[in-house]
Amino acid sequence: MRYVIPLTPEPQRFSIVLAGRELLLAVRWMDAPEGGWLLDMADAEGVPLVSGIPLVAGCDLLEPYAYLGLGGALLLSGDEPPSPDTLGRGVDLLFEVADHG
């Protein structure tokens, strides 16, 4: 099952529960030649888990961090990375968990 993480195309910080775990997410735009949207994740107390995950299409963004046991995959909708104007408006951040049943 896939869940849309609601975003807008602006830097933001918020808490969210994913697979029963409360996390703090921060999304920011890095305006540089190799820049783009970056994601930071922290636990509920604000202890950093991962920083600077590039929001790229076509892969599970959490795969390199499987040891964290976050309980799902983090994906972008579509085939293109989000631009400064399309994050949450045509390009969505999705959390996918396995269906049990």
C-alpha cells in the first residue's frame, strides 16, 4: 500500500508517523549544479537518522538505510526528479509498505 506524504514546493519541517514510528522530516531545496530537493530524517526526539537524501526518481530512497528498520520504501511518483516548483504538485513523495493479508 502506498501513502502520499503531503508536501508543497517550499522548505519545510514536520512530524509524521510512518509504519507506526514517529519521525521528523525536513525537506529543503539545494540551488546548485548538482543540487535539488534533499530530505533529512530524525527520530521523534530530534536525533538525526539520515541527512541529505537526494529526492531522485526510480528507486527506494531508504534502501541504503535498511538497517534503520523504517518499515517501508520511500519513492517519488513519476520518472523525473522534482523541480523547485513541482514537489507535491505533480511529483509526490510516497511511503510504501507491504500489504499483509
